[in-house]
Amino acid sequence: MTKIKNFRITPRVREMARWLKKERGLETTPELEVSIEQVAKEAKRWVEPAAVYTTLTRQIAEKTTAISFPEKAIAVSVVAVSIGPALELERHAAESVPSRESLLAALQQEALHQALHFVIRLVQEQAKEEDCEMSPPVSDIQTPIASSLATLVGVQRIGITLDASAPELPPHARMAYLFWTPVGKETAKRAEKVAA
């Protein structure tokens, strides 16, 4: 299990503008772009990235999780990220100013996206060293599985608390999992021996 904190993420203004257009129906104008840039600069005040992740062999994962594996996958990496609760609190404080709340919502989505993909890149580098390729990340995780995976990776280590009565991740957190598949037949045989 690996934990990392305070890694650098840089919100992308263009992606925030796309999110605002798609999710909030806001057309991109020069004024909006300036506002997005300003909020992106302020991000350091509210965004505290942290992540925890682990990789399990197929044999262990099938015993300890409800994840269903693709046929040739030999392992799964489970990733949880948080950007901290400060931005969500700032969003709630800005609810009376819809334009500001929308900008902060876009920042929240972008920061979570950046944090998750930072960690996914780390896992992909590890997989490459083991002659494996990664599946696309699965981030639409159903609640019972999400809850067990959150417990498995120890999300509390990065400040994520789950309520037993409503075990959904808070808005400042995301989880995903990715499958490892060997590249080439020789590697597949070696990986099966290692996992056994």
C-alpha cells in the first residue's frame, strides 16, 4: 500500500471551461476565461491532494473483493484520491453567488481529475516495468464494492471518512481500479506462476 501527499496538480483552464459548458451550460467568453484563470490560481489555497493505492494479484483480489476480472488480467490496482474538504466548504459558502459556485465546482472536478490521473500514471509506469499494460480506469464503482475497496486501501489514511449508513465517497474524493494484463505469451506464463 502506497500513500502520497501534497503532489502537484495544475488545473487546466480549457478543461474547466469545457466542464462549465457541458455541465452548467456556460458559454466560454473572454470574461469567463479570466475568471477561470483566477480561480485556478487560487486553487492552492483549497486543494490538498493525497492518494493511497495498492496492487493485488488476481488470486488475492478474487478472495478479498467483488471485482470481476477480465479473462487475461493478472492483477488489479485500486486507487483512492482526495483533494481535501476545503474546496467543498468554499463551494458551499459561495452558493448564494451562482457564478462563483460554478467556477469552484469546475475547479473541484478538474482537481479530482488531475489527482486521479497523476496516480494512475504512477501505476501505469509500474505495470510497464512488469511488462504489463493497464485497462482503462473503472471509476463508476457501485456502492457496496466502493465501500469494501475504500476499506481495503485505507482511505482514512488520506482523510476520507465514510459514514456506515451512507458509505458513499465525499465530493472531494474519487476512487478507481485498473487491471494489469501481460504483454506477450511468455510474460503471461511468468505472471501466472508469480500469482499462484
